[in-house]
Amino acid sequence: MDNNSQPLYNSKKSGIAFTMSAIIPVMLSFIFALTVQIIAASNSVARGLSVTELYNEYISKNWFIYASFLISQFSFFLIILYFHKYQNIKIQKIVKVKFNSKYIFIGLIMSFGLLFGLSYANEYFLKFLKIFGLEPAGTSIPSMNTVYDFILSLIIIACMPAIFEELLFRGIIINGIKKIGTAQAVLSCGILFALFHQNPSQTVYQFINGALFALLAIRSGSVIPTMMMHFINNAYILTIYYLFPEFELIGSIKIIIIVLALLAIISTTIYLIFFDKNNAKKKTEDAKTFFKYSAFGILLCSFLWIAGLI
């Protein structure tokens, strides 16, 4: 409780935070896309291209892809700033630097498991979708022809999400719904994290990532371990894309690494659930309030997720 005997975190604030995280990026992305279309329309005659052709050319450029990522991160920054200034959830209270260092070690093991085990398991989900004739598009990554492109990508796609998404999801949101019970809060955070990305091709991966990140954040009492995991995940993907674009594990080496990675996920998850009871929360309230205030955000993300299948 704060000095005014009001809960620092609660389900209502968490629900509002998720709805804001769904609405604001969509609104800003719409304005940005509309602006680019207007620019394309004004330049199409001079370029000798149709508006559609020029717009498609623009959206393939690095500046457009970077801007798309920045819009989301800027939106999360605004949301965090709002809760910091008007809802008494101070950033310094979200980022707790004092926590058991073992959670950094656990986070590293989990990161290995998620990157080399779960990423391959996600391929089966894509194959399942193909049975129904659905082939969702993947995430656009900027072309990285120079070291400058690589460093800029690390900052925008790896570093910024690791900070802002973790402050929002594993800071504001998860802390506000812990009273519905640790298990339900972790699963809810996983589902919301997957929906929020609105990318069907990454649904399984994002759900398990979101749930495990939430579990680690609860046990450690800090978002720093999950910030580290988030950065490692995105930075690894970008580094492989930049240095070894044709890299692929094959044969027995692939099988061994996948098995070890899955064991890493399973062992750390079992430890955090059954052996580490740090910050364990019993269910003291239902989830109605949270889902009431997050309902619009969930519906919007679900609609965009379905649209991504088409």
C-alpha cells in the first residue's frame, strides 16, 4: 500500500494498461500508414508508378520498418509515463535492482531453452495452420547491410522492447493481477502477450515466452531478469540474421541441442513452480475486474490476430 492506503497495483490498472497497449499503437500506426499513403499519392506521378506500387516500395524500406517498431515502443513509453505520473506507479518501483542473483542464471538457462527448443517447436504450429490453408506472414526485419544497420536494429528491435515491453507487461500488468493467483496471472500474461503481438506465426512462441517471463518476474520480484531474457532473444535473432543469414542446425547436432533446450525449459519451469515459492500469491480476488477493463484491448488484438491469418 502507498501512503494513501490505495493499492499501488490492482486489476483495474492492469486491465486499462493492456487496453491502452492495444489501442494506442494501432491508432499511431494508422496515422503513420495514412501519412505514407498520402506521400505516395503526391509522388506517384513524378515516379511514374501507381500509388499502390509506390506505397509497397516504401513499406519495404528500412526507414518504414524502423518507424513501425518505434511507434509501438513510443506508445508503451507514453503508457508507462502515464502510470508513472498519474497512477502512482513509479518507474523506480517497477524496476527493483535488489533481487537474488540466481534468477539471472535461471533466466540465461531459460533463454537457451526458448531460443533453441521452443523456436523449433513453433514450426509445428505453423504446419498445423497450413492444414487449413493458412500461411500467416512473418515479422519484417530491416535489411542489415552495414554495421550501422545492425547496431540500429539492436537498439530499436532488441533493446527498446526489452525495456518498455517488460516494464509494461512484467511490471505494471503482472503486478496488478497477481492477486487472482500466480498460475492464472502467469497464464493470462502469456495469452495477452501472444495476442498483443498479433502475429499468428509466433503465437505459441510468444505465449510460452510471455508466461515464463511472467513467472520469473513474480519469483524474482524484478523485471531486470526478464529484460535480460527479452534482449537476448531479440538480439540473438538479429545477430544470426546479420552474421549468418543461411545458418541452420542440421542432423544429430540439431536434435541434441533441441533436446537439451527443451530440458532447460522444463527443468527451470518445474523449479520455479514447485520448488521456488518466492513471492507466491494465493488467489484473493477473481479476474472479473481485470478482464472487464482489458476486454476492448483483447477484442482488438484478437481481431487483428485473425486478420493476420488472411
